[in-house]
Amino acid sequence: MRSALLRGRTLVVAAPALALLATATAAPAAVAADAPAGSAYGASASVSLLAGVLGDKGISVETGKIAPSNTDGPTSASVVDAPLKGLVTAKAITSSAKQGDPDVTAKAAVVDATLPVLAPLAGATPKARVISSECTSTPDGIKASSELAGLDLGRIGKLPVGTAPDQKIGVPGVVQVIVNEQIKHEDGSVTVNALHIKLLGGKATGALGSGDIVLASSTCAKVAATTTPSSPSQPTAPAKPPAEGPGQVSVVPAGAPETGDGSLAAVTVQ
């Protein structure tokens, strides 16, 4: 089961103890050129912890993307009772990505989460009822948002309700917490991470280690505007002016753009 989860397959896991342990280092990556129109995942961690943070010995943790989905399939995924090697625990981790015609929507959520990795700094284990993100792409653009319900980071800092994009709190040289992180990629796509925890290194007093933990990540690509092919216009006689009455009259050319000279016109009353 552990190996299947690390490969990023869609699973519903009933066992309460999933140990996700490997060695690698990778911050959130840029979107690939052939990426699907929409994608999401519930959580990921790539960190090296110092001795004493979550045990007597230092450890390295690489989970890969947990509960990943995308518009090419699978379009939804979920994991139940999945601890990320003690870094984060959650009752449920879910994601979904769906493509309409032409809209794209991607969502991710972590429900009933705790963050033991931040307990030494926070003074207690931080908790959150819901950590979620969502993006929607339409021909008019991409909208992205995050929700962090009941998040308490203790001594690390407080976040205002309705947090604007890319709000940062933390302890200099030790940890940075980015809330509602929104990343615009070169191809026009947008990634929104509800919570991005950066461990900044091992030299500062009270340091936890180094690496990244991302919770509730959603990505949407740009959607091209759709156009309806125009049918050839049939010549018509100029319409008669309307009878006297309220309203303003405007003249709208009705000839085909490549041949019309404005001599054929329809009259509309506004």
C-alpha cells in the first residue's frame, strides 16, 4: 500500500498508519509544457528534519503528491487517515479536477489537520478544520482562492480572516508559512497552494530542518476563448427607419467583414 501511495495512484486508504519515507529534495515544481488543463493534489512533503524535531534522530521525508488528480484522469482522489510521517496528520485528503466546455475547475482539501512538525515553535500542535484551495479557468481568466478554517498556529503568528494572496508569517531563519500562495507560470497557468510551509535550514536557533510541505494545491491552465464560425451573410435590402417613438437608432454593418463595405446594413432600435 505504501508503494502505491508514493506512485501517486488514486486510493482510498482505510489503515490509520501510513509511513511515507524516502529521500529526495524538491520544492513545488513549475507546470510542464504538456500538463493537463487542470490538476490538484491534497498534500506533499519533501523535508530533512533535524534530530529532536520528530524523534531522536534526524530523518528525511519525501511523500510525493498525495491524492493527486487531473483532467486527463483520474479526475478525483482521496486518502483517509493519512499521516505524513508525523509532519502532518489528517482525517481526509481529497482532490478533483474537471474540464467542461471550455471551463476548468480544480480543487483540493485537507480535513481535520494537525501540524506536529510546527509544534516546537507554536507551543502546541497547530490544527485546522479545513485547509482547501480551488481554481477555475474560463475564457475571461483564472480565479484562485483558499480557505483555512480554524487554523491556529500558536506563537508562530495569527492570520486575518479572508486572507489575501501570498500572506507570509513565521520565524526568520527557521520557518516561513505562506497562506493562499498563488503562482503564475510562464504558460499562463496558475497554481494556488492553500498552505506552504518552508523549513529554512539548520543553522538558526530552534531550527526544524529544511524543505517544503504543501497542503491543498490546485492548478488551472489558461482557457482559450471559443469562437463560433460565422455563416455567409445574405444580401438584404436596407431596412426602413422605425416609426416615430421612443428609443435611439444605431446602424450595424451586416456585410461579411472581408467583403462588406458598410453599404448593407441592418437597423436596430435600442
